[in-house]
Amino acid sequence: MSSLRASGQDAAITLYPGAHHAFDNITLGYIYLPNADNGAGCTLRIASILGPLPSASDVAACLRKGATIAGNAEAAASARRNVRNQLGDLLK
């Protein structure tokens, strides 16, 4: 985060405790996907979202199998509130 801000980017990271992929689907139960590729162990660095991108072998080396999806009503409500607030600030 500090490197993004140092480069002049307006960036922030918001963590939602207990939120998994698909957390905004509040009707979704806890589902473990054993064969899904999981990049949580990756710490690849790129200069920007435009690239240059890491090589396929660099990405493959840090992937592991297994991922969880689950709805989380509290995290979904918080994320929606944050988006509305940020849009309100940007559109002033």
C-alpha cells in the first residue's frame, strides 16, 4: 500500500473479517472447492494493473489448491455502505 501511495496512486485496502469470495451473496452457504486454484500464497508484484504481468510459471509456482466461498451479510452490508460513501465523495 505504501508503495502505491508513494507513486502517487490514490489507493486504500478495506478488509472485511470473515468474508470469503462471493461474500455479497448472503444466501450462499459455506462451500469448499477443493480443486479451485488459490493465489492467496502469491506475493507477485507488478508496476500497475497494465503490467508487465508475471510469467505463467511464476504464477503457477505460488498457486495452491482449495478455496472457500460463503455469504456474509455483515461484510456485504459494510461493503455496500463503503461504496455508497466513496461514490458520494467522488461525485460531490
